[in-house]
Amino acid sequence: MDAILEGLIEALELIFSGDPTVIEITTRSIMISGTATFLSALWGAPIGMILALKKFRGKILLKSLFNALLGIPTVALGLILYLFFSRSGPLDFLNILYTPFGIIIGQAILITPITVSFITSAIESVDPEVRDLARTLGASETQASVAVLGESSNGFILAIIASFNRALAEL
């Protein structure tokens, strides 16, 4: 029990003393996770909006796929990406294995299902009457969609926060 307490005290001393190594590690973790979250939002938000606002063949299958990928084990995804980016993999020429950029790509892929699923859910939870009201007041289809997106902005923020939390937790 003393070893645990001593370790905890030493950890707190490192954190609060402004140890340069701790600051560097923390900064790098936040930068990598933040960049991965940005990339995930960049491609995940449009996918989520399309899934929520448009009707197309295979929509239910695609939504189910993203929902299923919410539970993909990190180790499984890491192994798949390793096979792609390793020396014998098809993406070897990128030379990003074991680099910060490689970690960013891996995290962005890992958190994309969170971004897509949360954004889709946020948009679908908006009352359909918002779109109808906008259309009745003379809004175009695009303007009505923008009104729906405005109503779901809290869900977008939640998607970004949840994605960032998952990315940060994986480092």
C-alpha cells in the first residue's frame, strides 16, 4: 500500500512541478488527438449529415455499419492498419508507420464512427416540423437543411467532444 501512495505522490509532484517531460508528452498527446478529431470531423460530419438528411439505397446498411464500428477494438483496428502500412503492406510507400502522422491517421479512423453516429443521431433527433416550417416559409431545400443543422448544433459539439475524448484516451 505504501508503494501505491508513494507512486501517487511522485506522480502529483511531476504534474504540478511543471516537469518538461510531462509538459511535452501532454502537449503532444493533445496535438495528436486534436488533429485526429479535426480530420474525423472533416470527413465524418458530411457523412453524418448525408446519412441523416438524404434518402438513398443502402442507407440503413451504412448506418448499421457505423454503429457497429463504434465497438471495434482498438487492437483489431491497429492490427489492420499495421498490415496496410507495414513494409509488406500496400501503403508502405507512405512511410508513416510509427510516426505521429500515422498515429493521427489511426486515431482519426478509430473515432470516425463516433463522429458520424453522434452527428447522424443529433440531426435525426430534430423535430421534422423544423424542416417543414422552413419550407413553408419559402426556404429552399438547402436552407431548410441549414435550419435543421442549426437546431442540432449541440449534438455536433457533443460529437466532437466525445471523439476527442476517445482519441485522447487511446494514447
